[in-house]
Amino acid sequence: MSQSPSSSKPSANPLRWIMGHVNDLVNSGLRPLSALFEYIGGSVILLVRSFSHIPVILSQTNRIIEQCFFMGNGTVPIVTVLSFFIGAVLALQTGFVLNQLGVLNFIGSIVGLSLCRELAPVMVAILLAGRVGSATTAELASMTVYSEVDALKTMNIPPEKILVLPRLTAVVLMTPLLTALSIVSGWLGGMIVSKMVAFLQLSPLLYWRNLKDFVLVGDFIDGLIKAEVFCFAVILIACYQGLSTRGGPREIGTSVTKSVVFSLVFILFSDYFITRMQM
């Protein structure tokens, strides 16, 4: 049988064929990197435009209060319950090992530092991304797809002023409260398990005394700072993803998925570097 000529083989000019394939490979490799830089640049531009309206932030007080209520109303119960059981599981797991080593008194320090410096900030940020971030992206994406954002621009109302800045301000105000609540709830969960579990039976007085000796105010502040960075980035990503949505209603769900995924990637990626800087 006769074999048809393949387009992947060099024809008259082998050098041009090779250079064309090299160019295609380079472009395909740089395309994800270019998209990443475009996403970061767009988010930074959105942040700068939002900050330019800070002098008139008092005119957005009602919207800020509304966003604070939205972020706290549904998040507080989830944060409280999950933090309690995370502290309980952490005390149970570490207590089992520490009891074998004969240093059971150190449960308080391990639970206290773990929640302050790592678990509470990461968990609050992940919950915020899953609940508030996704809802924010869905709302802004709907407004963008159905031309409501274009209507604001037509009326000379910057979307960053009434849609983005109140949300960023609200997350700055609410994140320390949610993180502190998460830390305290986890501490209480660890204390109850340390007292109630049969093979632990650690006095609450010893638990709190050990926690107080090892957990410093600086550790608490480091956790609040880490949570602020995480949660602020989550809301910024959610706003940018929502406002940059293009297409029809189907793209709204795609934007919500991208927002949550990008937020989780940022939280876990930046966690290492922030932790390293705080050491």
C-alpha cells in the first residue's frame, strides 16, 4: 500500500521545520506561565484600584457591615465546631505518644502552638475560601455575565469601590476574630479530651499551665498575621475571578471552581514561606 506523506516530516526546508517545532514547544511551555503572570498582574491591578477609593471608605460603611455579617454569620459555627474537634484529635494523637514517653504534661504546649501558628490560620482560610470565596465569585460573576457591572461603569460608578473594597475591608476586620475563636475552641477541645480520655487523665490546671508556659503572645500574633494574609488573598482572588468572568451562565460555575482551587493553592503554597519568615 502507498503511504501518504506525513506533515510531521521535514519537506523542502528542514531547518524551518525544526525551528517551527521548537517555537511551538516553547510557546506551549510558556503559555501556563504567561497565564499565571497575567492572573497575578490582574489581581494586583484590582487591588490598587480598590485601594485608590480608601479616602471615601466611610461612605461604604453599610456595605462593610453587611459583608462582615455575611462572613461571620455562617462561618462562626463551622469554625467553632471544627476547631474544637481538631484540638480534640490533636490532643488524642499526641497524648497517646507522649504518655508512652512519660511526658504527658506537654500536651498543652503542643496543642497550643500547633493551633496558634499553623492549624487555626490555615483552617479559617480554607473555610473562608469554601464558603465566602465561592459565594463572592458566584455573585460577582453573575453580575458580570448579566452586564450589571457594565451598567455600573456606564453610570460612572467604579465596581472596585462598591463591590471589592467593602469585601476586602470586611475580611481584614473579621479574620482576627475568626482566627482567635478557632484557636480558643481548639484549646478547649484539647483540654476536654486530655481530662476525659482514660489513658490521659491530665488535669486541666496542668494543661493550661503548660500551654501558658510555651505559647507566647508573639505566637498568637504570628497566627493572626498568617490568617490575615491567607484570607485577604482569598477574597481578592474571589473578586478578581468573578469580575473577569466572560461568556454565559455556564462560566459562572467554572469561575467558582477556579476561585476555590486557586485560593487553596495559594494558601498551601504561601504557608511554607510565611512560616519560614516567622521563625
